Amino acid sequence: MSKIHYKSVEEIELIRKSSLLVSKTLAEIAKVIRPGIKTIELNKLAETFIRDNGGVPAFLNYNGFPYSLCISMNDQVVHGFPNQHVLVEGDLVSVDCGVILNKYYGDSAYTFAIGEVDETVKKLMRVTKESLYLGIEKAVVGQRVGDIGYAVQEHAEKNGFGVVKELVGHGVGLRLHEKPEVPNYGKRGSGIKLEEGMVIAIEPMINAGRAGVKFWDDGWTVSTVDKKPSAHYEHTVAIQKGKADILSTFEEIEEVLKEKVNN
């Protein structure tokens, strides 16, 4: 079993740079995502932007994954393939992105509403994002991995939503997926103790209906068993005393989205 790789202050700064490039890439996606665009076009845009900024798309060819972005639509939970599908009003689109910059990985995901979506979907997006930040509040020295999972699960389930259990968050650093695993469910006070130098990706995957998922024959795509929508938000976070250090950001994405609404 591989060990947890504790990061130095310098390493955390390198992971922050990678994570901020992911955030900027997702903000570029936010500028163009709309009804009428094909998801493969978003993938091309992301790959070009990452390379133009000195990075390498972390997902491309990762264990054979053939794209730079995971684009998961509506009832797809994660790991969806960009393709010739044209987005339409009412679609829910989760975009997961990773980069390698100066040998270190960054990882983040954001869920976009295409035009007007129904009230359940709006609530799903809000609660999933809230559950991410509730999990992050527990990502401090002295807490345990189970405290993060409990915070996410408790908030999602009290709002009537299902928490995906087959897929988890993870450590991030010189590899995309490191120890420890970070489930979105758990018992308070259980699991590995969080210590300074750990860097983890917290990524709630929350379903509007049942928690169950099915795995597609393509070897990647995961969708809900009941065909109801799913949302996914993810931050890369460094564990420290008192308050977690969020290395990725949604600020630029949300500024772009706000401008689009106002124009």
C-alpha cells in the first residue's frame, strides 16, 4: 500500500499554481459554454488553453482516457466523454479538469447549468457546492477523513439527495491520485487523521435521486441508476491548522457566469 506523500511549503505552492491553471481553464469554459456548442469543442478549447499556459492536460491518456476534460451531462455522474453532442437549454454539465505544471498536478470540477434549468437541478447544484465547502471546513489538522465525509453526506442527505459511494476524492501531488482516499460519506472521528502537508481533492458527487450508479461499457462513464441528474464540484485543498487552504478557486468562473447573466 502506497504511503501518504506529505508536501513541503514549496510543493504546496507548485500545486497551487497547477490548481489555479485548472481554475482559469474552467473559467475559459464558462465563457463559451451555452446552448448550441458541442462538448468536443470545450475539450479542444481546454487543451489549447492548458498548453498555451505551459501545462499538460492531466487527464489526456491517463490510464487510457482519450480526452483532456471529463464532461458529464445530466444523469452522468463523472468521467463522461466529450463528443459531438450539442448542448441544449436545460442541460446540466459537470466539467472536471486536471493539469500538470512543473511536474505537479492540480484538479478541480464545476457543474454548469445551460440556460434555464428546473428548480430541482438548481437546488442540487446549490446543495452539492455547499456540501463541498462544509467538507472543506473539516479539512484541518486534527480532524479525520471521516469528518469530511460526514459533513458532505449529512448535508446532501438532509436535502433529500443521494451521495455516490463508489467514487471518492483523493490525495494530489506528483500523481493525480495519491493516498489518502477521501469519501463523500463517513462517520465522524473515523479514518486517517489529517496532518499538515497533506494535499487532497474533495469532490462531492451528489445525485438528485438514488445514490446508486452504473458503469458504462466504455470503461469510464458513470451515470445514475434512476436517470436523475447528478452534480459534481471539486477543490484541491492543503491541510493546515485552523482553516483549510483552498488551492483552486471558483471565483473567476463565477464572475464570468455573473457577467453572462447581466449581459
